[in-house]
Amino acid sequence: MRLILIVILMLVGSMLHAEENKSKTCENLKNSAYQIMLERQSGTKLLDLLENLLKPLDHDTENALNNYYTNNFFTHVSGLAYEIPIYTKESEKQKAATEFGLRIERICIKDNTA
């Protein structure tokens, strides 16, 4: 689980750079949402997931604003993921993660069908 969370943090960190185009940012958000849903489908408790995802704001004043937005993203997307039931079949879990990632990507690109 730690490796997945490190990958997610790296993806979200890269999305916060202003130079990155919107398409790449939305792709990163999709991948992060996919990983969050996989954690949900594996039975990880919400508070445990958030404890591993959220960055402390008190000691990192240089990155406080980026950390704030990253934490806000993780909190919101995790909340949405935990509204989805845990499925029993591996194929259903993968489908849920894929669909959830695509949903977040559509929201990112402001697709009204999201």
C-alpha cells in the first residue's frame, strides 16, 4: 500500500506544476483516482487511507499551498470513492477503479457527462 501511495503522491505532485498541460494533469488525476479506488476495493479503511495520503501543513511552509490543494483533492476524491460499494469479484473491482478514474478525468476536463 505504501508503494501505491508514493506513486499517487508523485503523480499529484507533478500535476501541480503550472507548466504542465491540462491533458497531462487530467491523466494524472485519473491515475490517482484509479489507485484510490483500488485501495477502496481492497478494503482499506477511509481514515487509514487518508492518514497515508494527507501531507502535514504545519512544518512545510514552502509547499503549504500545494499541500493544501493536494490534501483537498485526496479528501474529496477519497470521499467519492467510499460512496462506491466494495465488489467481490476481481473483474468488478478493476471495472470500478477504471470507471472511477475516467469519471475524475471527465470532471477534470469539464465534461458535462461526468
